[in-house]
Amino acid sequence: MVRKPARSKPGRANLVDPEQRRQLIEACAFFRADRFRPVEPGHYRRQDLQDAEADIDSVLGRRGKRRKR
């Protein structure tokens, strides 16, 4: 009998730990902000962080799993 390989659940291949996710969000927020105005690392707006979080979560497959702050 030939067994098929087990299917992984969607999004499972892209799991990252919370610290890696936070770093990705901060980097994305910086580059989003820098695209529109001069900015230094760590000096982006709340909206930049929210947009970056949505971008990163869509890439990681975490649709609808937004964290509360």
C-alpha cells in the first residue's frame, strides 16, 4: 500500500515566533513610512504599524487572528 504524504494545514509552513513577527512588523513599518517621508528607525506612526501588521499577517497566513493590545 502506498501512503500519500500528510498535508500540512494552510499557514503552517510560515510559522514564526512572536519576537520574529514583531521584528518583521517593525521593519515593514519603517520601510512603509520611509516610502512617504523621511523617518528614522523606531520613529514611525501608529498607522504605519497597523498597516505593517496587516501586511505581515497576510503573508504569514494569520488572516482574522489579530492580537489585542
